[in-house]
Amino acid sequence: MSLEILKQEAAALDDTSRKELFSFLVSLREQQWAGQARKLGRALDDSDPNRWLTLDEFQSRLDQLPEPPEN
């Protein structure tokens, strides 16, 4: 099913069903965020200094990230 068809179907829903769909989509996003938070938490809790970055290494990696596009 295409995104356009999903949008059309969502537009045809009554208010109660639309709220339920919205709640479902928000819960999916929250699950995604929770997974990312757990992954980040494991990385921050890593006590092995062999995997730590120095401030210079961190700055070097940060400098390599592309700038976000301007809107």
C-alpha cells in the first residue's frame, strides 16, 4: 500500500479513529526513541577505556560531520 493511499484512508477516518491512529504512530516513534536511548546508554556506560575518545579525537570526528542544510 502506498503512502498516498494511507493518507487518503487516514483522511477518511472519523475523529475517534484518527486519534487512535495518531496515538499508534506516536507510540511507534517513542519505541524508536527508547531503542536509541538504550543504545546510547550502553555506549555511555562502557567502562573500557580502549573505546573512549580523547577530546581531540571527538573534535576531529565532529568536524567531519556535514553541516545540516539550511531551510
